[in-house]
Amino acid sequence: MLMGSLFWRFVSGDWQGLPQGRIANCLLGVCYRVSVSQQDIDVAHMRAALREASKAVGLTSPNPPVGCVIAKGRKILAKGHHRYAGGPHAEIEAIQCLTAKALKGSTAYVTLEPCSSKGKTPPCVNAIREAGIGRVVYGSEDPNPKNKGKAARILRRHGILSQGGVLLRPCDEIIRPWRKFITTGMPWVIAKAAMSLDGRLTRPGNEGQWLSSTASRKDAGKLRGEVDAILIGANTLRDDNPALTLRDPAALRRGKQQPLRVVLTRKGRLPKRAQVFTDSHCDRTLVYKAKSLRVVLKDLAAKHGCASVMIEGGGKLLGDAFSRGLVDEACLYIAPIFCGLAGVPLVGTSLSSSKGLLDVSVKRIGQDLRIRGLVDQAKVGDAS
Ligand code: AOF
Ligand code: ZN
């Protein structure tokens, strides 16, 4: 109490009347600097844990991408990330790198609240306690009801200090798709398309299928490394015969498996010789016949553990997804070309209200523009 009130008088500038004012000032100044620098250290280590978590994006469904570092003071002793569902959690990956002596009294920085229930693996709070870790700093609270908000109490009971909410925003962002999956049973949906200046997905006549440049298509290929499934409509399969495979070398090096390729068809009349049915990944292709998009998405989450999916066309499927409010994020490549009325429109259906994007990023890729943002489900687009 006394320290608290002295500290408050110091930071608010009301220290003149304190007994032995100068000494108190000096001492409290030191305390203040120590606490600020501890905060700086925590933030720096959490940034390192986030870098670890980013290595796990796309690899862990139906589990979240999580990163962890273990440190003493400024020194990072070990790093780890969750590599695949069913595998050791991020904390265990880091703990396993260290001796008992190194672990004793260390601090663990984890992007997600440590789990406290037994799932495919034992609870991480037990491993943290057994390792003699003295303090745990984490970013997001675990939205999984089995673990949500439980770690702090359990750790405190065992004399382990914990602090949540450090770098909360980026820690929340990295698990955004998984948060939707674990709390709603639906996957995060990204609508991806290349389009003309007049909002068309296809060129006139027999001009060929590509609108955006090779560099844009390479950028879009990286997005496939973030998702668990790619969805297309039957017309896109017939017209483009796409491979829909992940070819980004960085994602493949990280151990990312090929996303599921999902074809939605009304009648089931699909070309048997299409690449998705005949190439070496044909066991990764699923066909849904006469099923609504909502039902397909629910099934992909429940039966195939898909936490995130990407819709790659065509206009009917994208229009359906937008008009039913099923799109969470859009990633559009706009090419400097006009295609005219005969081209397939990006949203091939009428909408009861316009859709705006939030957190928009605009990137120039050669002559193309990439616009990526979150669909604002609540508000109509603002034209002002
Ligand atoms: C962590 N660190 O690296 C991950 C966590 O079935 P399990 O045993 O793999 O547990 C899955 C749950 O554990 C998952 O739903 C989430 O709540 C948490 N994931 N927790 O402390 C990790 N991947
Ligand atoms: Zn865990």
C-alpha cells in the first residue's frame, strides 16, 4: 500500500512533500525504470514468440498456431512452436530444448494462454510447473472453453506468477481464423479473386484465363499456405481445369500439407479427367453435390478439421458467399484491364446491402493492386 501510494505520488509529480523527498525520488525513479524495462523485455520476448507462432500458421488445424520462447532476463534460452495437431504444444517444444537447471526460475512467453486440460496431449500448465518455470507471460486468452481463463489461477496456486494480454492485438490476429472455428464451428472464409478494373473475373472471348500478372499469382499462391481448403464452383473446374495445389516453396519447407480441394456442384456432371481428379494429390479432392455453401463449410470444419478455407471462384460461388454473409476476409488482385459486360462479375448476384472492408491493406504488385481486408459484417460500405 505504502509503496503504491508513494509510487503514485511520484508518477503524478506530487513528491515534493514526501519525507526525505530526494531519496524517495531517487529510489522510486529506480523502481520505475526497472519496471519499465521489465515491460520492454516482456514485449521484446513476446515479439520473438510471435515470430515462432507465424511459423505455425497453416500447419496446425484444428489446433491454433502458437509460439513460445523461454528466457532469463534479456536472454532467450529456447524457442518453439506448435508444428502439427496432435504434436507437442509450443511450450513443450521450447521446454524440451533445455536442462532442468536452465529452466529453473526462467520465464515462458507464450502467444496463447497455456492449456490446462488434457486433450491429445497433457496440459501445458503441468509441464510448466514441473519444469520449475517461475513466471509465465502470455498474449491472448484461450477462446477454447476447455481452457479459457483457467491458467492464471492454476499457476498462481503453484506459486507461479502469470500475466496475460501482452501484445494482445497481434497475438489475437494470429489466431483469428482459429478463434472463429473453435467458438462457432465454422471455418474462417477468405474470398480470393483476380479481377479487372470493371470488376470482372474473366476476359472476353478466347483471350485466356489470366487477368493478373505472374507476380500477383505467385503472391496469391502464398495465401494457399495459410488455409486448410480451397473451394471452387463446378464452372471454374470446367472452364479453367485448375490444379489448386500449394506450390510456395517456403510453405512446403515448413511441412504444410496440400490444402483440400473442394468442388461444389449442383448436378455432379464434372470432367473426370480434370487435374484435381487425376494428379498425385487426387486423394485431397472432395466433391459436394447439391449442398448449400453453409452446409459445406460446417462439414469441412466438423469432419475435416478445417479452421480456414479460401474461395477461389467463380462469380456464382463468390456471390453466394458474399450475399449469405459467409465471407470473413477478401483478398483481391486488381489488374489494369477492362473486360466489359460479357465477363463474369466478381459478385455475380444482387446484395441486399453493400459490404465494406475493415483493416484494409493495399499493396502494389507490379502493375496490379492487391486489396486485402476483413469484411465488416455489421456495417454497409461507406461511400464518403
Ligand atoms: C497451448 N499451446 O501450442 C497449443 C494450445 O488436443 P490438444 O492436446 O493438442 O489441445 C488442443 C487445445 O490446446 C486447443 O484447442 C487450444 O485450446 C490449446 N492449444 N495450447 O498452450 C499450444 N496448440
Ligand atoms: Zn498446451
